[in-house]
Amino acid sequence: MKKATGADQSHPLFRQVCEFILNRMQRGEWKAHDKLPSIRLLAEELKVHRLTVFKAYRVLTEDGKVYVKDKSGYYVSPGDRALGDGSSEGAAVSTYSLTNPLSDIQRMPVQYQFSQALIDPNLLPNLFLSDYVKKVFDLYPKVMGTYSSVQGDEELRETLSRHFHDQHRLQLSPQELLITSGAQQAINLIAGIVLGPMDNVLVERPTYSVAMDIFRRAGARLIPVEITPQGYDLEAVEELMRRHKPRMFYMNPTHHNPTGYTVPARQRKLMVELAERYRCLLVEDDPFRDMYFGEKPPPPFFAYDTEGWVIYISSFSKYVAPGLRICAVACRYPFMERLITAKSLADNGTPLLNQKIFLHYYTSPRLQGHLGKLRIALQVHKEIVEEELASAGWEWTAPEGGLNLWVKLPESISVAALFDRSMEQSISFIPGEICDPLGEMKSWLRLSYSFASEGVLREGIRRLVMLAGQLEK
Amino acid sequence: MKKATGADQSHPLFRQVCEFILNRMQRGEWKAHDKLPSIRLLAEELKVHRLTVFKAYRVLTEDGKVYVKDKSGYYVSPGDRALGDGSSEGAAVSTYSLTNPLSDIQRMPVQYQFSQALIDPNLLPNLFLSDYVKKVFDLYPKVMGTYSSVQGDEELRETLSRHFHDQHRLQLSPQELLITSGAQQAINLIAGIVLGPMDNVLVERPTYSVAMDIFRRAGARLIPVEITPQGYDLEAVEELMRRHKPRMFYMNPTHHNPTGYTVPARQRKLMVELAERYRCLLVEDDPFRDMYFGEKPPPPFFAYDTEGWVIYISSFSKYVAPGLRICAVACRYPFMERLITAKSLADNGTPLLNQKIFLHYYTSPRLQGHLGKLRIALQVHKEIVEEELASAGWEWTAPEGGLNLWVKLPESISVAALFDRSMEQSISFIPGEICDPLGEMKSWLRLSYSFASEGVLREGIRRLVMLAGQLEK
């Protein structure tokens, strides 16, 4: 489903080099019968060992993508239609390869929607929100005619700065906050500032697949960091930082997507020290913090940072009004200057209307009540799935928060086959390999329990388990 | 103010190579006393002639950025603080250099705002819009809880597809339209799909500076195409396409920003043929079409395209509710597939609320009346500026539409000095060199007459002319 592109020892570097070469071919830069760069040259360009390039060329030769001529070097094979990916039909515009398999799955309409980590719209305070909108128009009659400042509405940033102080004791001025249109835009902007071709980036294994797609588009190499119910193996992380000098570590340490794991407090401080020592930016994506089932999670990594090595992405609008797409990014100067410029290039500012509506709901006394009810509803949803899975022989660690269950199926069931069958039956989920930087984890899948209503959830999971039973070898 | 980065004969390629090297230094990839790549290697990597790299190294050596040692090669000079641009203070995160001088100017609050090509909020139907918002909430009570599809709300795309057919006879299905958060996001997404390091891109001279900033961030080379009141010199464009094989031509051919010029109809068909022949995507940015003062402008380039070589960016929300940030991009498959994926990575879809509000206002009978009034108001604004400039000895071609006047000052006045003085006096405008891919046009400036109210406009221009008189040598 997805080619592996990690770069640790279990996923050798030559695959990255293969993809680099295939990408150039795909874009038509290196055409049929073109001579490819010498091993020495390419090794120098990509800063890899010559043997790595040699191995990549050999694999591509075996695959028929490349041929050898007269001992003079490597050439692009002709007529490989698989490479063209449509670029030779219609306007043959040479493009970068972009992928987003998660979005591809989510774009398919299904009856039993377990692939979207979104809240059931019926659990949101819809009618109440519409009152707030009217209030916004009374307060700011020209809101529709005005652009926001690039960094975001000042009133909203002041409010959030107080919120972060009260909730997590973060010392953050409004100037250290930037408003984006959703957390994904934040990840995209940060990647655009930090990552370039062949840069190394640490990602959890498994992780949010769209972040990987963004980093791959930037040409970066993904280096996996295992995440378990106990958090990270800090010694292993240090070794990766020392060896690969990653520019950043994209992390989602609180009710992690897709696993639901939370990195314990004692690791947070140590990790920030590692980041400082190895000059590796920690990009902390924190959308699930408010959705805990038992105890509140530990403070964000950002709370332990004094030197500006953590960028904190906080996207609470998911639980309030996902349609508004409001997210706050906290970071220190001078990085903030770059982030403002990146945002100015990306879309010149998030719509003011959305910021003002969010602000007024966010400061309302009703918010805490809504969040409390939502937490209970999600826990009920989670328990429905666990009940239906109880007798299936599948394995999972019960999450203490978040929107997803990360489930391991017995070896006797092929998740890929189950995915095909269940899509036919209008049931969607996310196959685990999509979330794995190594493209493995083929026995795993992610079930989002937040979107379907209780009845649909129970019925859909029941059907899914039944389908899996039919596939069992 | 801005380093030139064009690549035609008047702006030699070695400057690009210099910037490439400086950028690596700035990011800290090449540190003090590091040995730089040999001339041969760098020439091969950048696909330029060795003499070009030689010249770049020589210039950098003369500038003290680079030094030569023992005939063994070139090395990075130490302690050049100018290169650091803050990255050595606080968290020394190595970042790509991003610039957006237009946004930097526009972020400064001034009393006489002539740098923003935005509509005076008082000219927008604010109260009327608030009624529409209430209507939207009655129709779609859960709009705030729902994400839009990545491509955009289907109802809106169907409406726009009919609109494009009725207005310009464009045959466009809703599947050939994508909704973005403003035209700038559209430019950014397209650049992300098409442009990579050292790719060539044609841009008008002068042009919208933020588009250049986006293309530069992608590492592309800007190649200027002169635009005059008569349009383009098609022979010159053909020569540029033949010689430089640009991947795309970013154009704004209707009431062009900043000049106000409109490319005549007879050139449009011919240009589309050139695009096809030389496989150069035309990216047609068309935000000013509805703001004509006399005759309606000729049909878009897109209307002449049968093979999918034109991408059409249509951002009418500027005249309706700029705060909504709604823009439509029209293109054919397979490019549309890539655009949807790019949008899914960038922000996963424009907020549904904004799309629905826009849809309902856009289909209202009041829209045409509003646009008619707005055209008259803008023409009055334009004439106020022209009256105040009449006796100043400045030169311009009266625009037949749009929001800007592109003015040439006498040689005896320094626009750079005028800019500094006028900012002190709380008057803003855009210096011409920012709009020039070559960084020249130092006698020009852009005055946006759409944002300030009539009284402020007259008073501010009067003051500006007075300041200029004081600076005259």
C-alpha cells in the first residue's frame, strides 16, 4: 500500500536513494535512455556512501527501471508505464509525487466510518454555537470585510496566552502564539521552514501518516522512534539523535495517534534536555490532551523547555467546532519570525470570522461543561468497541484518552484483505502500515470510535469482526 | 531592499548560485571553515556551467563570505554575523530563508494605508452579510461541527461551475474545481506541486511579490517576462520558453497587479498555443476581473485552453467578504488529483462555514448590484489619486480596472528615501523594486487606492507628493 521510507538499520538507506531516483524519473527529469549520474557523483550529492548508491542502482537494475550499458554507466529504462502515473496523458505536467493515503481512504463515503478521528457532529453544541455567531456579528459588524493579521487575532492570542498559563503554567506572551487553520497547516508550515531534501526527521512508530507525507514531500528522511505504553526508549532516541543529527522530532506524546499511549512525565524533561543537547527541534502535536478518560495527562513537553527547542501545536477546536479549523502554535523567537513569514506565504492569515467565533465560544462558561460531557461520551464509545472486540482474539492496550483504538490482529488474518472486504461492506478503518514509517505493522489497524454514533459503532464493529472471522485462515 | 534573483541575460546566473551557497551557509549546513564543494561538483549538482560557479565563488570571495586556502579550494569565512540572521541566538534552529517584504510592510499599522490591495470595509455589504450567516445556520445547523471535503463543498463547486459557464463559456465540471483559502494558498499549492530547486519559472515584470517569494522558497529560478500596456512580447516569451524550458508561467493578465495592464484577447489564444508547444503550465491568477471601469476584460486564458495547460485561479471573495478567504482553482485531470492531495496535506480542506456563507451570498440577486456600486466607488478612488498626482510630474498609465496605480517618479526622487520618509509620516506604499524579479525598477511605486476612504486617500496622496517634493534633488 505504501513504500517504506524510514532510514534506520532495519530499513536500509538504499531504498531512500531508489526513491530519490524514481522520483526524478517520475517527474520526467531523467527520461528514457538518459544517462544517470555516476555512483560517485550521486553519493556526494546525497551525502551517502558509494556502496549505498551502488546497491540502489543494482536494485533498480533488477527491477528493470534502470539498465547498464557498455560499462559506461547506468541509464533510464524506456517504457516503464508504472512510473508515468498519468503524467503522459493530457497535459504532461512534470510534478512532484505527493501522497496522502489517509485522506484517500477518508474521502470514500461509507456507512460505518471508523477511519476519521473526528467527533460525531451530534456531540457538538451546534445550536449554542449559532448563538455565538450572532454575537460575533453584533460585536464586529465588519468582521467579514477584514483580514486577520498574519499572526492571528490579537484578542484570541491574548486569551490563549492566559489559558496556557492557567492550565499548564506556561509563560507565553501573545507574541509567542500564531493561529493556523488546523494542526495540519501548522505541521506543514514548520516542515517548510525546517526540512529540506535528505534532512533527517524523527517520527514515532507508528505515527500520524499525513505528517509523514508532508515530510516526504519536503524530501526528508524519516527515522522511526518506537512508542510503547511506557513511552520512548530514551537511550535509543539519544543514539538516533547522535547518529542521524535529525533537524526535528515530530511527536504526539499525549493520547498518541494512533496508539493512545501517553509518554510519562519523567521522560518529558529528559527528552527536552536531549533536544537541547543534540539541537533537535521537538514538534509537539497535542490535539488530544482534553480528551482524557481518567487522570489528566502530564504537562506538555513545552512546559519543560527553557531554550526554545519545543514547538507546541495545540488544536482544541476539534472538540468545539472542527468546522472552524482553529489551531494555536506556541514557539519562541526567532523561530516565530520565520513561522509568521511562512504563514504569510501560505495563506496570509486564518479567516478572522473563524477566530472571533472560536474566541467567544472558548471564553464562555459553557465550554468546560461541554468538554466534560464529551469525555464521557467518548469513553462510552471506546467501551462499546472494546465490548464488541472482547471475544475476537484481537489485542490492544486500553487507551486513557484520545479518539482511537490501535488493534493487533492475529497473524492468521490479513489486514490488507480485511480492508478490501470491509470497504466493500461500507466499513472503513486505517490499516496500520499506513501509520508506520517503515511500512510494516501489517497486522495492525486503527479504529476511530469518535465519529460514528453508538448504534452505528456497535453494529459496524460487530460486522468487522465477522468479516475478519470469514477471512481467517 | 531585495536581492535580485532573476535568471535572464540581464541578471546573470552566478547570482543565483551565490544565493544558493549563501542559503546553505545561512542554514548552518556549511559552517565557518568548512570546505565548499569543488567547482566541478557544484556545477554538476546545479546543472550550470563551471565558469558560472567559478564566478559565484569569486564574487563571494571578494565579499568576504568565502576564502581560498592553499589552492586546495574554497572555504566558508568565519564570523559573518550578517549571515546568521538570528539563528545563532536562542534555539539555533537551522531554517530555510523565507522572505515576504510585502507582508512585512503591510503588517505595519499606518494612517494612510496605500500598500494593501484590499477593499475599504465600508464599501462591503456588512449588515447584509450577517443576515446571510444566520441563513446559513438555519440551513446547516451542524456546519460548525463538520469538515468540508478536501476539494471543497460540492454545492459551492456546482454553483461556480455554472457561473463560469454563464460568464465565460467555460466548460468546467464541479470535479474540475477546488476551493482554497484565498488565491495565495492556490499559488502556494501549485508551486509545491510543480517547482523544485533550480526549476525555471516565468513571471511578469513587475509582478505580485509574494508569488516570487513562494517560488524562491521552492528554490526555483525566476525568469522575467516584460508586461506593458500592449501585453507581452510573444516572440520574446517564445524565446524564453525555448531557452529556459520553464515549468510554469505565473501570470496575472487582467488588470494586472501592480500595473493595471490587461493582455489583449488576440495574445491570449497565441500564448496558450505557446504553452502547449513548450509544455509550460500557465498559472492564470485572476482576482481583478470584476473590477473593470470601462469595458469588460477579454475572456480568461483558460477559455482558450483545450489541452489542460492553463490553471485558473479565481478569487472573487475579495469584493464580497475578504474575511472569508474563498478562492476557486480550475484545472483539468490529472493535475487536479495532485492539487487535491496538496490541499489535503496543507490543511485538509477550507472551513465549510466560510464556503457556505460565501455560496449563499454569491447566489443572491444582491451580488450584481453590489459589484456595480463597487466598480463606481473604485473608479472614484482612482480618479482622486490621479487628480492629486496630476501636477506632481509622476508618470502612469491609467488602469482600466483593478485596485492599484503603478507610478514612475522622476529620476531626481529616490523612491527608497521617499518610502522611509513616508513611513515615518504614517503613509505606506509598495516600492517598485519589491515587485521586480530583477530587484530594479527603483523609480517605481505601487499605490493601492482601494483601502483608504476618499478623504483619507486625498489627504494621504497630497502629503506623499509633498514629501517627494522635499526630497527632490
